[in-house]
Amino acid sequence: MQLVPVKLLFSPFRIAFLVFWFYLCMYVVQRFEFSPIVPKKLKASMNILMLFFGPLVLFVFIVAEAAGKILRHGVSFADAVRGALGRAVQIVDISHFSGARGKSSLILLDASGKDLFEVYGNAKNNKEDKNTLEHTQRIVSDAVDELASDILIDPVSSDSYSVRYRIDGMLRTVEEIDFRRCAAIVNSIKAISNMDISERRRPQDGAFIAKTSDGSISFRVASAGVLNGEKLSIRVLNQAVMQLTLGDIGMSERYQRLVRETLSRQSGMILVCGPTGSGKSTTMQAMLSELDFNTRNVITIEDPIEYVLPRASQIEINSKAGITFAKTLRSVLRQDPDVIGIGEIRDEETASIALAASQTGHLVLATLHSSSNAATIVRLMDLGIKPLLVASAIDLIISQRLVRKLCPDCMVTANLTEAQIETFRGKVDITKIMQIRGCSRCGNTGYKGRIGIFDIMVVDEVVKAQILSPSFSVSSFKNSGDEQYKTNLRKQAMKLALSGTTSLEEVKRVTANLG
């Protein structure tokens, strides 16, 4: 019996080639999806192109890169091709495709656009260096995924470092790392932030960015020599989670109307006040988002720029270069601004210029560190501002605090004490009062996200008369104002608890710290 050979529809070679082509196309899509060289608006078109012609695009890239090296630098053909292939490997890196960049597929870049692995050069050939850089990326990526506002890397002893995230205003330890390993991680962050690696005692500042599928994230880095080593503090400026409206931040309808009415004026001043970490910059951004940038020239002066406003002119303070708030504010007044945003009033000169500007046809928005609305007025007087200027220049003062919201995935009905039940009986529905439980989605804290509570003072004729009265007493004005401020914030916080937005424990924590 003679066997008849069966003709295969696809030969093993063809099948292997198709599988290889498919995976290489998917591979290139993954890398170009998060590549900073591809504009966001072209991502979809580029992905479709890569799905069919990924390897050809790589070939074109290699040829163009090699030709450029030959023309610009006069290198040999072999060296040019070798360099272009190396560059292609950096763009299509299998270690990152396999998940080394973490859940966010995040790429860390320095100010010139170099990848973290590119900055280190030979890290791909050194397993220990490669692991260190991947660990660095994972720390940053996890912080972004957890919506952390800060990353703190501190030496806790001569043997180890701790890594902590500030999430919803509270610090949370996420891991402890061997001293030698973490020292290398600190150096990698300093390198990409354009800081001096060899300097470990003198405080330094730096910055880097990260590219993700949602856009870019900025990071501000500060280092300081401390006992047992070097400390790093990294501020996360995530644009994707910062574009909030007045309603989003928790401001009531009545307060929103007051703010919008003042924002519609051609001149005047709104001050946003509170301690560090109380959300002042976010409130400023929310107010600026209410403006019509097409009809108003908006200029902001910030240190640093935390929110990018595409249609506003934003100036960043650099004290080393002599760019201070006061000097910049003077120059801004010569640029025909309609609205001026000031990141923070810190001294008498800035305060006096800002207050004067609000009386000469400019709307001024600014932040100030103070404990209450009344304390804000007293603080300005302490800076040397005359009562007449304070009374005539300011329209609104907004003081605020932040309250953590209960995690919607794990909150449960609160177990109230007999005294609490008696207090609320007949007044509210006690079944809506919730308490924390904790789950994996909220890091077992029971809270996820924050909302603002506000107290707004309208500087009307009554307040002006108090400030300008010959018998004006700073201490009595501040004391009475502080009591009113505490009462208003406590009422707002309690409303959030009674509606199930936050817990009674959180209300107690926040209102006990009102100063």
C-alpha cells in the first residue's frame, strides 16, 4: 500500500512566522502605547498601524536612525546600524513588556526625555542594576495606582529603609527595604531628577516625569541628609485626578453661588486659607476652571506648578534664579492680566502688591496659610498691611479642611452607643450612619478619597466696619471668628457623617484639630 503525502494548508514554518509576526506586532503596540514620542491624539491610529505593520515600522525606524547617524556624525555604516539596533531595543524592551513597569505601565523620564534605563546606560546588562531600576519603577507606579500624594523614603536604621505613601492625607508604610538596595533606589531617583548623586548631606531639589496611557505625571523630589542615611520626599502631581469642579470638591450650592458671583467680577480678591495639606491648591484650580479663558487673560504664579491649565499663562517661582513671588507679580501687572492666581502669599511685599492689584481692575485669587477666616485678616495685618487696604481689597475668604470618605466597598452600618442613639433619635435616620470595616481596595483603612468642608466669609460692610473701627480688637475679633469657623465646619462634617459619606470617628478626628 502506497502512502500518499498529505499537503498541509499551512506549513509549520508559515505558522511559526505568523505567530512571531503577531506577537511582534502586539509587542510594538504595547511599547508605542506608552511611548512619549507618540502624541496622545495619534495613539489609536498608531496602534492600528502597529497591529498590521509593526515589524516594518521598526525596520523603517532602524534605517532612518542609521541614516541620520551617518549624515550627522559621519560614522561607518556598520556602527550606524549597530547603534540604531541598540536604540530599537530600548524602544522595544521585552523586560518591560512582560510587566516590569507595573500595573500602570509607567515610564519614568528625566527632564530631557531619557528613560530611567537609558540614564543608567548599562543597566540592561547588569542584573542587579536592572532589578534596582525595576524596583524603583514599581515604587512609583504603585504610588500612582494608590492615588498617593507623596512618597517618603526614609532610613529607619543602619540596616533598612522604609517606603511610605501619603494616601488621603495619612501616611501608610508599604515596605521596608535592605539599606544597600534602597540606597541604590535613592540614587536612581536622584539621577533621573538631575540631582547630584555624590552629594548626600546637602539638601537638593529635583524633578522627573512619568508617561502613562492617560498622559503625563510630574514628580517633585527633595532630598536631605539625615541620621543613618539620606531621606527622599517625592510629591506626586497627577493631572489625571486633579481636574475637579467646585461641586466635586464638596462645596455646597450656596457657597458655589458666592464664589461664582465673585469670579464674574472684573476686580476683587478671593483668599483660600488653611494649613498645609488642606486642599487649597485644588480649590484654586477648581475656581480657575470656572473662568472663560477665551475672554480673560489668566496668569498664575506658582511654586511649583501643580495643575496644568492649557489656556492660562503659568509662571513657576525659582528663588535661585531670582524669580520670586513679589518680583514676578510686579512684572505680571505689566502683561495686561484680567485674572491673577498667586500660589501663596508669604511676605508683606507680595501681600501689598496683590491687594493693590485687586483694586486696580484685576481679579486676584491667592492662598494663605492661616487657621481660620478671622485669622487670615489678622495674619495680613501682622504682615504690615493697613486695615483700610485689607477691608477694601478682599471680597471672599475661604477656609477649609479635608475629611476622608468611607470606602463604598466595605462600609457597614455603625454600631452606635446608647448615648448616641438617644442623641439622634427622632432627628435623623440612624441606619444611614456608617462606620469603617476595611478591605483590600482601601488598604484596610476603611476610607477612600477625601471631600472638603468649607467656611466662607463675605467681607461685607459689617465686616469692613469691624476692621476699620477705632475700637477694633485683634484678639476678640480672632476669637469670635474662630468660634464661628469651628461651628460651621463641625456642622458640615456632621452632615457628611449623618448622610453616610464619612464616619463619626473621622468627624471627631478632623474637628478636634481645628485651630
